[in-house]
Amino acid sequence: MRVKKQIQLDKPIVMVGLMGAGKTSVGRALARYLGIPFVDSDKEIEKAAGCSVVDIFAMYGEKEFRRVEEKVIERLLETPPLVKVISTGEGAFITDGVRNMVLKNTLTIWLKADLELLVKRTNFRQTRPQLLNTDSRQILAQLIKERYDVYALADIMVETKDENIHKTLNKVLCAIEKTSCVDNNSQDNQKGEKTHENI
């Protein structure tokens, strides 16, 4: 069993990555471990819009969804308590405005998963607009090709596999602790220095 260490946070944690990577489940477990609030940005968007993400895409299109998404994430970053875990939709970090905002004001964690795991986790789900009525494997493969270089700009990368959620959480916590040590001990630490956990 993991020995609990004191992790000092002074800003929110934002989870990024593709659908099925585990942003919500791992983010919720991380928040519980740290004793801080957890927020799912997609759920907050649905509350604000009064309908599901799928319905927003269908009725208003992706461009309008991204506009609302950016406003909601900005509000979440400004709403007390400031230290919290925020799970974001797969396209949020790809949007320039959101990415610049979270890289400047939060600790970003990319949960990286391979194609097979993403396909397995997203099959038969009706909550992913991009995967409805299409070849999910082909779409996910294309998204990996298009978006993984952008996700790599996150502060931390944790490779998640088909494993117990506690193992993935352990990787995330180890990566945060390493990042905290670098931040606390090096005056020369730059934003470009990334922490990777590939255990």
C-alpha cells in the first residue's frame, strides 16, 4: 500500500487526453486522495447548456461547443476553491485559448493511452460525439496522429495501461511528487521540463 506523502499544491490540476484515457476516473481518484474537489468540465458544460454534449454538437456544432467549453473552463479556474482537479474533454487542450490558459495557470497532466485501450474503453458508449455512427478505431487512430504532439505540451505525461486504477493513480502521484521536488529545489526550472511516468 502506498505511503501517503504530503503534496503541496497552489494551483489546480487539469487532466488532458483522449476519450477513454481515464481522465475522469483517475482525476476523481486523485482528487479524493488529495482531499480536494473534483470537477468534470463536460458535466459543467451540460449544466450550463441544459443539454448533453452530444446534443450541443448536434444542434450547434463543434465551433460553438468549443466556445462554451473555453468559457466554462475559465470560470472553473477562477471559482474558489482554486486548488481542485479538473477533467477536460478530449478537444479542450487542442483549443489554443484553453491550452494557453491552463498551461499558464494550472498543473497539466496528460494521460496517454494506446489505440487498443482507447478502442476497448470507448466501445458501445453513446456519449462521445466524434465516435457516433462511425468507425471508432479509425477516428481514434486519426486523433492520436493529430493530437498527441499537442498533448505532449502538458507538464506531466503518465502512460496509462489496461490496469487497476490504483496503479495509474500511483503513477500520477509519483509524477506530481517529482514535479513538486523540481519546482521547490530548482530556481532555474523551466516550463519546458516535463515529467514522464512510463512504469
